[in-house]
Amino acid sequence: MASYTVSSTKSYMQAMQPMIEALNRINTGNKQQKVPNIDNENAKITPIDKILNKFANVTIDSLKHIGNKSSGADVVIHEIEDACNKISKQRGLEKSEIYTLVKSLLLQSPTDEELQSSLFDILGFDEFDLISKIIQNKRAFATRESSGLMSSEERAQQVIDNHQRAKNQTLLPKSTHQKYPNVFKNPDVGNIISITGKKFALPQGTTRDSYATHEELVIPYPENKPNKWISEKNLVKISDLDFLCQGTFKNYKNLNKMQSLVYPVAYNTNENMLVCAPTGAGKTDVALLTILHTINQFVTETVTEDGDVSVDIDYDEFKIVYVAPLKALAAEIVEKYSKKLKWLGINVRELTGDMQLTRQEIINTQIIVTTPEKWDVVTRKSTGDSELVAKVKLLIIDEVHLLHEDRGSVIETLVARTLRQVESTQSMIRVVGLSATLPNYMDVADFLGVNRSVGMFYFDQSFRPVPLQQQILGVRGKAGSKLARENIDKVSYEKLADYINQGLQVMVFVHSRKDTVNTARTFIRMAVEYGESEIFNCSEADSYEKYKREASNKNRSKELKELFVHGFGVHHAGMLRSDRNLTEKMFESGAIKVLCCTATLAWGVNLPAAVVIVKGTQVYDSKAGGFVDLGISDVIQIFGRAGRPQYEKFGTGILCTTSDKLDHYVSLLTQQHPIESKFGDKLIDNLNAEISLGTVTNVEEAVQWLGYTYMMVRMKQNPFAYGIDWKELQEDPSLTNRRREMVFTCAKRLHHLQMIIFDENSEAFTPKDLGRIASDFYLLSNSVEIFNQMMNPLATEADILSMISMSSEFDSIKFREEESKELKQLVEEDAPCQVAGDVDSPQGKTNILLQAFVSQAHIKDSALISDSNYVAQNSARICRSLFLIAMNRRWGKLMNIMLSLCKSIDKRIWAFEHPMTQFELPQPVLRNIKAKNPSMLALRDMEAGELGDLVHNFKMGSILYKLIGKFPFIDIESEIFPITTNVMRVHVDLQPDFVWDDKYHGSAQFFWLTVEESDRSEILHVEKFILHKKQLHSPHEMDFMIPLSDPLPAQVVVRVVSDSWIGSETVHAVSFQHLIRPSNETIKTDLLRLQPLPVTALHNPDVEQIYSSKFKYFNPMQTMVFHSLYNTNSSVFVGSPTGSGKTVVAELAIWHAFNEFPSSKVVYIAPMKALVRERVDDWRERICKNTSHRLVELTGDSLPTIQEVKEADIIITTPEKFDGISRNWQTRKFVQQVSLVIMDEIHLLASDRGPILEMIVSRMNYISSQTKKPIRLLGMSTAVSNAFDMAGWLGVKNGLFNFPQSVRPVPLQMYIDGFPENLAFCPLMKTMNKPAFMAIKQHSPNKPVLIFVASRRQTRLTALDLIHLCGMESNPRRFLKISDDELQDILENVKDDTLRLSLQFGMGLHHAGLVESDRQISHKLFEQGKIQILIATSTLAWGVNLPAHLVIIKGTQFFDAKIEAYRDMDLTDILQMMGRAGRPAYDTSGIAIVYTKESKKVFYKHFLNLGFPVESSLHKVLDNHIGAEISAGTITTRQEAMDFLTWTFLYRRAHNNPTYYGIEDISQYGISQYLAKLIDSTIENLVESKCVYTGGSDELHATPFLEISSYYYLSHLTMRNFVNNVTPDFEFRDCLRVLCQATEYNELATRHGEELINMEMSQAMRYPAEDLNCEFIWDPHVKAYLLIQAYMSRVELPIADYAQDTISVLDQALRILQAYIDAAAELGYFKVVMSFIQLMQCIKQRYWYDDDPVSALPGLKLISEGKTNQTLKQLGSMKPGQLFGLAKKLGVKGENIENKETNYDYGDGDSDEMAKKQFVKIASHLPTGNLEIKQQEQDSIKVVLTHDNYPLNNDFKVYCPHFPKPQRESWFVILHDGEELHLLKRASPRLSNKKGIVACDLDIPDDLFGKELYLECVNDGLDIAYSKKISLL
């Protein structure tokens, strides 16, 4: 490939020589005066003035037609000349420069190909036509030159022009035309820059001299003329800036020139920027300006009363990332920015390989300073840092010119990823690039997305604070030879001595730590030899004596002391920090003159010197495996330290290299070469990273992604360097095909390596675990290939070490002869594993160094130390990746070996060494432990004294005892539950048993739990277990499924291994000796080919009418079950998929019941209130409106009267409600009238609520046997795999139907996709968003889509991610199907911000955290097809019948607060969600996609198709159910309890799957024994709770407490807690505490991260959380305690979820309080009862006991008790007029009324007036009245309370505006003697003459006859009470 450059200095000098000679020969009238030497930059060139005068009037135009005017070719040449001159002008060059260059090129007679290449290089690809013309006419050019067509005038002009280019600018000022406003540079005379950015000349004034030892080239410093772009007076003054800048730059008067020019764009805009400026020009402060601009966007200023400005910064909303090339530089930036921004409270932290940050630290940090590789790792992982990445608002990339180095591809990756993120998320991330001066800065600006006219800044060397003279010395001798080394030492010393003589300080940079001292000693020796020691003497310096004392300190290193006296110092990273700091101070104060240091000083410490010398350019690079050239960025950085602004006019940078490298460094230092991209070298690995991250999912996206790289920019500018010819570029200017080709090649390679799946037809990429691991751990694709070939499940440690050493990462490790002896020694002494291969092979050397590193071997050779560190750093990473690969492949043996090797490399301790080696113990103690080698278990059993004896050191005994206690140890217990013949559920309890110490354990410890068959290496299950400090003492539960093989193994082994501690491993064997596999007899009902039945088969016109409007024929499934349901009376079980028409099945049974038993009742039980609600709405509409049947809803939400229930024909209820009602069936007539019980979703038997269904069925069967009336049972579920057991339990004989998934009216296509195992929950969910979006586009581009997620938070995050993905589409609002106007009307009513945003993109949200109106909006819009996507929590699947064409179940886990971990969803939930796929009227098929973890795929495939066996969970909660039956009198003896169990599903399953229930003896006797034990433990628990007492012959008797708990449907444990804790002096606080301790609150939802909220609430509430003595602040009881207090305090809740939780808490509270009141009355505690009633009033009215009850009325704000001087009783007796007056007096206002208190819409003007009316209305209907007591008989009294006022509502609903459910008026009638309570009764009012009357009879026991007592009548919701003293007869 031809390329024309003049890159070498020699070529330049040769080219210039003839021109100089020609000029010298010209007769100028003064023969003595020659043209001065080219190096005299200041001499005036007077002779040429005379020549210029000769040609003053001659122009190129006037010379155009001189010569052969008839030649047509000549005309063409003139046209070419004009075109070239035009281009010169555009580029700001001399008019004829380009043309001259073209002409000189043509005179070299190149081939067509060479000519074409070079012309493109010079002219650029836009000038294609011109290039063609030049090539066609190249002969004409040659002819014109050879035939002397150029006139003498032209030749003279040419010579002058040439000379002008060679001389300085004062001769003929060049055009200063600037294309871009922010490029500030003096035009480089002669520095013609080609289109690719190459230069063809050196800076003016450059000299070159040759000496015996070396060649020397000096580039003078540019004359710092008064800067013409900005004057001193125009500099930006800090005092003129805002408070942010003033506070940050408080020690500055003004910004410097460069910063002043940049300031308007940096601080006042959001523009991307590229700032190219010399080192030391102040770029770091420019970055700081952009940082302040970003901070300013999150600042809220408020002016205080004093006039001061207080600033509030929203620290959590933004992150700023500063990418620095080196860790040392990162540390310097952190230090600098921390100081400057401390006043703003901004945290700056380093995130590099050395400095890891915890999650909390990242959250608390605003500015993260990192390295390119580290930030790449953070952003390429789709793990938990996604939130961090999403908050980044500013990305600063320092030293962006590193693009052309090997690390440049990382910067390209980062920028491309960031720019794509900006585009996809539509969120602003500003990119700022900082760089040294670049030749092709425009290319870099384009790459960074910088607007060339606004954000592109280029500053030439004149902006350097101290101008720099550069000296490049090339010594004779081959690089690395002895001659070259001696010459470098010699010339370096000469330069050093020269400048020291001038009184300057010098820094000498060398390239290894050892060389710093060696160089200093060499120079000292040479100084002695030359007799120049005295010039280095610093004893005259002021600070010399001070530092002499410090240096002589015995703790200082001997080198420091030795060199100090000679005036030398050394500095490198291997020194102690104190020595380094001292050396820096000594150099700064002049106590030493020479500092020999490594390059880290230039990067990390700002310590300038007058002169810097770079001694040699050979740097050992362990990555390259040998010596490489010093990088230009290091040279620029080192030269940047030359010159101290306050002392020198200019700095000097001297580079000593070998002569063969001289031109190379000259070229680099003068920026003659444009920087090219290195991205192509890493394209395969970078593409894999993007595919793994999920940002690239197909070829098209990969091609787009490549378009964001710097490689793309350069491929267009310099295609030949990337193998692209001009023809290809012309045909495809955007290089799309070339990019596709590159992507295809890489993708095929990745597919071959099993890192991705590449479907060439669809061009789609699917990431695989191997690819993800390679991406996360920076594995090279070549290494992956090696591992694929070499990995073996039975590999030994030696095999693994051999494989690691073969890795491509170590290809660069080279063997050197001088290392041979030391390597052999290392093999013998420090390599415990056999080394494969020879010592002299790269693999052998790598293997030895790795083993030596772990063995902590002492290596002497410095290059070998460097190699060793390189091997160790990379091996740790490679080992981790191999560990995960082995885990994914389920290779147990290899996984364990890999994990132990990972730990060995991390700790530098071999796995066979004693675990106590990990603690810092004295060597003698360790030797004693190792000698006796006791196990850790044995050590744990020893006392301190025994440990002291063991190590022969008594004092160490107690220390060892404490350390052994800190060694991580986990106890394991397990249970097994066979599910089917081939699948078993394993439940594991993990109990940590060690003492936590932050020093050793940090904030969390990681463990790996594996389950393996004992005799095979295959892993059956693996899971990561994270133990946090706060969870140390709580038990940890894990549930998982494992496959069972045939034949059954004797046992499986559960192993828990620490991720970081060697030797921390617990092994637990689970025996299968007594395992009996379950026998799940099942039946699959196939659809018969029956003629569909018409609806007329019902033979009931009224009923037919209901159906005929919807369908004419029953579907095939309904046709098959029709006869059994409609024409027989037997019980039926129907198992059928969701969406197959089971509702009609239930209705058929209902019609039969009404036909056969007209006066009977039908009970429909649904497991969720949402399903009840759906069924109520549906049947009210269809059944009640079209027939005479009545329906009633019985749930916690509804409030029907007893009469309504009695009159209803259909009762729709939940299991709990019906269980509670049917417990007292003897006294409830309507329960005995039930003829049909329909149980929907009966497969939920296995869930927590399943036992209730078991009890209902058993009770119904019992009632039927007692009343002799048949009760038909209809069980409906999805298909189950043990249908026979289900049918047998329900008493089904011929009505068993168990249909498979295929009977759905709309067939279902099911896809199950696996995702990585190693991701935490949130990152896993995020990883699923892109595939979900692609699935929508593929399967349902225009049809409705339901996406189910695990939590409310996930609905929001999923919606936002999908919106971002929409943003990348050509039509971002593709899912929205309505006009903007209609959308705006809807959005006005939306309360939730995320929903408002989502709706604009056609997505709705649905979860319990939204207000009802928002849920309805989402529901309606989706139902009407106005939005295409609905993102919902799983509850929607049950509650709302909203089918969609496509259902995506995004994750199958949810957070369970009880176990504080994520657990799998029930299969029933997943089936229900899948059931929503497919719309019967619209779709021919539905699609359900389940996203789960890879390991769960097989499990879901199996059970989602075949159905899951249903087991009982009654045995876990038998106590309350048996208690209820004892209370009801159904069970009176133990035997009756045993008999009762035989009715249950538990009894059947205990026979068929005994192991599941822990039964080992499977004989009839064995199972009876198990059940007997179950009953015995149940009775014992009830007795302990004081709920049951036993009598003779096994009789069981209920206590009043059991009757109370059963009546109120409470747990006996709630009663136990109350009875054990209540005392007669219980006060309000105690009542509230015991209320919240109720067992019913165990189930209150607690979520991730709520502990912080609870802690804040606890501090703000009246009573702290500590009252409850709970171990954890996130305990649900603590939460209930805080929520009730917050509710009564009427404070705003911190998060929306808590509002819903408060409703749940209040829902239970009244029931529990009623029970407590009854229980306290039973104990006779009068004051306690009154306290509980007061608490009930406070909860109903939402105030505290010490608030004034009157102030709870409408229009008033709560005030303290007694402040109004009124009581509710007084208000109740006032007339309306008086009440109006009182309302004015009390200040009733409309603004105090919450919307939910009243239905009035006040408008604006008269809200206060309306509020007063509302106040009067409520007050005038208060239930005040007159209490009468009559006693006609001795054993009873009649109590009557007659109301004075009319009731507020005829159904007696009272004023409780804040309570979530309506409340009816109720009274407590209490008989007491002041201390003891004797009688308590509840009474409700009835209407009499439109007024309320409360009447009740009290039965007086004998022992109260004749006593004087008090009778209290207390309202339960208002502070109204009446009391009378009575004397009993």
C-alpha cells in the first residue's frame, strides 16, 4: 500500500538542503552574506527582500498561460492547480502548498496504485473527481516539467515559495483562516497536514547535530508572543462567577487563558467537549468546571432570612465518572477534587483494581475516579451496578490520546457504550475528553460526539504555562547492548552536569525501581571520575540541615541516607510512603539537586523540575514478555513536569534513546502521525461483551454499535490503514457492508467457541453463560478456545495449573536465559504441583511463577518479579472464570478444586496448608499448629488452656480461642420432600456459628451451597449464599428441587463452602435409606369427539338467555362435563387449564342446585379477594339481573347484614371467611342450608391457605353426615398430577375430569428462556428487559402484551427500560394507539409519575401500590386496546380477567421477607399468569414466555406441561383448626380428633407420599402413630396457650380463650401472648404493643430496604420500635407498630407501599382488639378493657388518646385534649344554630377537610361555609342519648339507650372518615365495681321512630345479687359513654 510521508528527520533535512544551496547562489548584491543557518530562528532574512521586490507584481494568475498556450493538457493542469489552491485555502494553508505537494509527488513517477493511495492521503476522499483527473493527466505533468514549460519567472517564484516555507513566519505571514472558532494555534509554517492528519515537516528552528556517541535533535521552545486570542484583561475573574465557582476556586484570582476561553462552553452548556492542550495548561480545572456545571443542575438555592444563600444538593440523583489512565493519576485526581469540593459535601472516591468500593460507598459517592478497564468492567456487567451507570450525568475521559495505544480499544468501548446509552435512554450523559495536543483532533472530536463548532477546543504549545524545549538524543549502539547503555549513561550525565552547573534541579526518569538507585550511583561515580562532585553538593541550601537530621533517622532506608549526602534522591512505588514523602519534600526545598525516579512520579505526584531527563526508552512490559518502547503518553507526561512557572522562563525535556528510535520519537513528539484505532484487535472480545450485556442482540445492532467507535471515524478518513480500498469506500461511504462483514466474522468465531448462539438466518445473537463469564472476567476469546479443549471434569490441581498457564493472556511471557537458574530453584523449592512442560517454555515459566507466587517465594530478578505480578493478577481473574465455567457445567470435583485454587491465589496460601495460616499468627505458633495438624472442628472443641498447651504458649491460648471462634462455620440441617418419582424438594436450614469481626469478615461473607451425589462428580444443584452481618444470628432457609436418578443413590451430599476462607467447608450427608418415592396415580382426560351441546340443552329459557348472547354452543370441555354437573348430584373434580371455560362449569352446577334444591344456598369459594370481586361483578350482571336469585359477597372488605346473608342464594366468599362462618354451623341456619360448595383454584391446597380448604371440605362432609342433607362439592383447578387423591378426598366417584393443557379453546405456545445463574435479583430482571422487548417485536408487534413482574418496584423499572428501548426505534410510540389530545385528557387524571410517563409510550402499570383510579385507567386503556402493553404484578393474573395475545413472565422469584431471601413463585401462580395468554374471540393461539434461571428451565418445562402434584400443608398449622373444632363441639376427645383427620387430604397423602411428611414407617400402624403424635403435639400447644384443658378418659374441653380465638378467627398463639403478658394495670401503650405482637401480623409484607425507613420512622414516632423487643427493625410486628402510630399521628408515609400496608394492618386490628377486649373481660380487668376500647376509638377516628375528640370533626385540625372546652356529648345535645356558632368559634375551615371525609365538591369561594355545614351535619347526628336501666327480675337487667338525634345513615354507618372500611355503630355494655369487670356485652342499635335505640338484656349471676355496681355504656368508635350507678336486687 503506497503512502507518501516525510516522517523521518533525515529525509526532511535532505529535502531542505538543495533549496538552501539554491538560495545561497542567487546574486543578491552582497556576496559575503550567506543565507543564515536554518537553526537561527531570530535572524532577519534581509537578502530575500530584494528578490521579493522583483516579483512584487507577479501572481500565479499572470503566469497561467506562459508557455505552450495551444496545449489542451496545459489547460487541464491549470484547472488542477486551481482546484488544489482552493483546497489549500479551505484548510488555511499557503495558496499553492497542496499543488506543490501534488506536483512533487508526480515527479517521483509512482505507479498508478501508489499515486492513487498517496493522492487520497493528501486530498481526501471528497476529491475523488480531482484525483481521477490528476491520474489521467500525470504524463502531461511530466512532459511540462521535462520540456521546460515553466518560465524563469515561475521558477524564481517557486524557489521563493519553497524558501518561504522553510523560513519562519516573519517572512510572509500565512493565511490565518480558521475553520472552527475554538481552534487556537499558530499556523505551522511548512507543516502541511494531509487529510489523514500526517505532517511533512518539523517545527521551525529545529537543529540536528551529530557527535561521536550520539545524534542530538533540539526542538526550541515556541516564542510565547502576547497571546492574540485573549488578553490578560479579558481573563475570567473568579469574583465575577457564581457561588459554586467562587467556593471551589477560592484561591484563584482568575482562570488562565486556556480556561477562560473554554469557560463559556464548559460551565454554561451541556455540550460534549474535547479539550486538546499541552500538559500543565490546566485541563484538570476545565474538567472541574464541567463537574460544577453538572452539580449545579442538582442544586436548590434558598435565601435565608439573614440574606444568606443556603444550598441543597440532591446528592443521590447524579454520578460523575472521571476516567484516568493510571491508578496513580486517579489517586492524585481524588485528592485534588476532594479538597476543592469538600465544602459542597461532594464525595470523591477512587474505584480501581486497588480500591474497591462497597455498594453503600458507591451510593454515597458523587464523583468516581476510575481507570478505563475498571469502568469497562463495571459497565459491561449487567449486574448490580446498573443503577450506578444509569445515574451517570458526566463522563470525563482524561488522556484521550491513548486511543492509539493498546488500551485505546477500552476507551472506544466506553465511549461507544455511553453514546448508545444516551441514545437509548434519552438521558443526557455529557462526554468530556481531555488530551495532549493531537494531530487529528477533529477525528477524536467526531468520535466523542462533539460539535466541532462549539465543543472542540485545540490549544497549541503557546498555551503551556512554561514553554518547553525538547532535546531528543539518539545514542550509538544497538538497543539493549552494553555500548548503548554506556552511551546513554554518558550523555545523560553530560546533560545532567551541564544543567546542574547552571544551578537548576533535574529529574532523571528511569524504568525500573532497581534502576533508580543504580542510576544515582552511576552518576555519583561519574561525577567523582570527572571531578565534578562539588556541583551536586547541596549543603548551602537553607533546609539542608533539617533534612540531614531527618534522613539520618534509623528508620530511613539506607539508599536514602547514602544518596542524600551526594545531593541525590530516589523515588519509586516500592519505597515506604514516609521515605517517598520525605524525598519529595527534600527535592521541593532544594535539599537535593537530582531526583532519580520512575514514571509513576510523573503521573501521580505534581512535583515539577526545571529539567527532566528520560534515561533510556526500553521498558520491561510483562504483558509483552520483554522490553518495549516507552509510550509517548509517558514521555508527554514526563516532559509535562519540566519547568516551574514561578522560577523558569522555559523548561527542558531531554529524551535519551538509541539512534534507531530517534526518528520514531521525533515523529511522535511533533505529532506528525495521526492517532489510529486499535479497536480491530479486540473486536471479537468487545462484541462478546456487548452481546453479554444485552445492548447488541443482532447483526444490525452490532453494525450500529461499530458506527460509534473511533475505528469507524478513522476507517473513513484513512481506509488503507484498515484494508479498505477507495472503490469500496466510494460504493459504500458509510462502510455498512464492511462493518457487517466484520461482525459476521466475529459472530461466527464466538458461535464456534460456544460463547454465543448466532442464528445466521435471523442474524440474532443469544448470549451464553460462557460468553458472559468471558465478558465479566475479561477473558480473551483465544483463552476460551484453549479452555474448551483442555477442561476436564476430573482434572487435578496440576492439570488446572498447566491449563491456566496455556492461556492466551500469558502468550507474551518469554523465557530468558539469565532466569534459568532461578526458575529451576523455584521449581525445586516453591512448586508443590508438578510443572508440565520445560522450564524454558512460556507455559512452564508461567506455571512456576504462579506456584511461586502462592508459595510466597522470594524472587530476586526484577524482570521475573514483574512477570510474577503480571501472572498473579491475571491468574486470579482466570481462576474465577474457570470456577464459574465448571459450576455451569455441573462438574463438582473441578468446581471445588477451582474454588480452592482461587482462594489460594487470593490468600497466597495453598489449600493443603492449615486454615489457621490465614490469621496473622507468630511463626512459632503456626509451626506448632502445622506440626500437630488438628482439624478446625477439633480446635473448635478445645478450651483456651488446651489451645495454649497445643502451641506451647499459654498466653496465646486465649488469642487462638477468639480467632478460632471467628473462623466461618455453618451448621446444616436438611429435610427432603419427594414431589414425584423423579423430582425431590430439599429444604436446608443454615445456621452460622462464628463470631463476626469486621476486620476479617467485612460487611458480608459469601458461601457456595452445592448438592452432589456422593459417588459422582456431577452437581445436582448449586446456589450462592450471601451472609450479611446483621443476619448472623438468624436462621437461613433454602428450598430447591433436585432430580432423582435411577437407581436411587444411597445419599446426596450438601456442601457449604466459603468463597474466600480456605478450609471453611461443611459437609452434610442426606440419607435416602428411608425414602419412599410417591405414588401419584393420575388420569388424563382426553377430549372425546363429541358434538358440541347447544345451550338449549339446559331446558331453562331464563338460563339459556344468559348464555345465548355470548355463545350458542358449549365448548368441547364443557360439553364433556355437562352431564355430570347438570344432570347428577355427585361431587365433581374438574382439572382444566386457565382460560378453558371453568366459570361456565361452576354455573352448570349452580343451575342444577337451584333446580333440585330451590331453597338451598350455593357457596363459591375463591382463594383471593380479587377473584371474589371479579366473580361478584360478573354474576351480579349476568345471573342476578336475569334471574330472581340474590347474591352476597362475604369478604373482609364487604359489610353485609345478617339478613342479607340469610336472603342470599349465592354466597361468594374467601376460604378464611367461610371457615370462620362455618365453624359455628350449629347456630347458623344458613350454613346448614348449603347444598353446593364450589372451590375454585383448589390446587392451591399446597399453599399457605390450603389447610383452610381442607377444613372446609372436612366440615362440609361432617355437616352432611349430621344433618343427613347431601352437600355437593365441586373442585376446580388446573390439571394436577395426583388427581385420584384429590377426587377421593372430595368424595368424587364418577365425576373426575383432569384435562391437559391442550384443551384450551385458544392453543398456547410456551417458551421458557434461561438466564445466568450468577446474577442477583435486580440485575437478572434488568437482563430480561431487552429480550422481552425483542419478543414483543417478534411475537406480538401489534397485539396486546401482558408482562408480569415480581414486585411493584419492578413494574416501574421494567417500564422505564422498555421506554428506553422504544427510544431507539424509528417509531418510539409504536405501542400507543390513541391521539395526543385524548392522551392528554387521560394524563391529567393520572396521579403516579411513572404511569404518566409510561402511558405516553403505550404502556400501563398495574399493582397494589397505585391508587384505585390509576389502576382503573391502566385497566380500561388496555382493555380497549388504546395501549398495547400492561406491566403488572402477579396479583393481576388472579384478579382481573384481562387476556392478551402475548404474556411474558419476567422472572419466577419474589422476595420473601420471612426468610429474607428470594424464593420461587408457586407453579399455580405461573400457570395462572400463563392462562392470560390468548384472547378467545380474537386469537387463534396465545403465546406465553417464561423467563427464569437457567437451572430452573427443565423443572418448569416438566411441570408446566404435566401438572404439579398437590400436597397438604395441614400438618404445619393443625393447632388452630383442631382448636376451632373443639370450640364448636365437633371434637371432644383425642379419638374424635384422630377420626376428624381421616376426612382430610393430609390423611390420603400421608399414605401415598409418606416421606414428604417425615413418615419413615409406612405401615398402617406407622402412619396412625404419626397422626397420633400430630394430634398430641397439637393438644399440647393448645393447652400451653390456655385454650384447652383435658379431662378424664382423653376428654378435651375448650376454655373461653379458645372460644374467643375461634370466634374472631385468631391464632391460639395470639391468645397465648395476650394471656401471658396482660396485667391489670395495662395502659394505652401496652395495649398498642400487645396488639402489634399478634401472630396475625407475621404475614405483613416486608420488603427489601425497609429497615432504613423503619429506623427513621421509629425516631419520629411517639413510641420507639424497641418497645416490641424484636431482634430486627424490619420485623413485620415492628412495622405494624410504627404504621399504626403514623396513622394515628396523621403523618405522611415515607413511601406509597406503606399506605397499602397500613390498610392491611388496620384490617386486622379491630378483630384482634375485639378479641382482646373479650379476653380481658374474661379476666375481669376493667381498666384494661377501657384502655382497649379507647385504642379502638383512636384507630377508628385516627387520633391519639390525648387529642381532643371534638377536633376530629370535619373542618378542624387535631389539638390537645380539652382545648375546645367541649365534649361530643355536649355537641350532640346542641341545636343546629348553636352548632353553627360553635363552628365559627372553633374556626372550622374547608382546607382542613380531606377529600375522603366528605363527598362535597366545595369549589373555591365558599369552602369554609360548606365545611361548617358538614361540621354541623356530623355533630347533629352524633349518637348521644338517654340511658335507662330496668331490673324486674333478680337475675337480669334491661339496658336501653335511646338516641336524641337521627342517625347519620339508616344502616347506622358512623363517621369514621379515615378508617379504610365503613364502620357501623356499636356499644359496649359493661357492669363493674370500679376495679373488677363482672359483665360485658355488645349491643347494636336498631331504628325506632326514625331514631336509634340500643337495647340489651344482661343476665346477672348469683354472686352479684344485692351489690352496688356501675353500668357503663361505651361507644366503640366515638368518645361517647354513659355511666350509672345501680343497686342490684
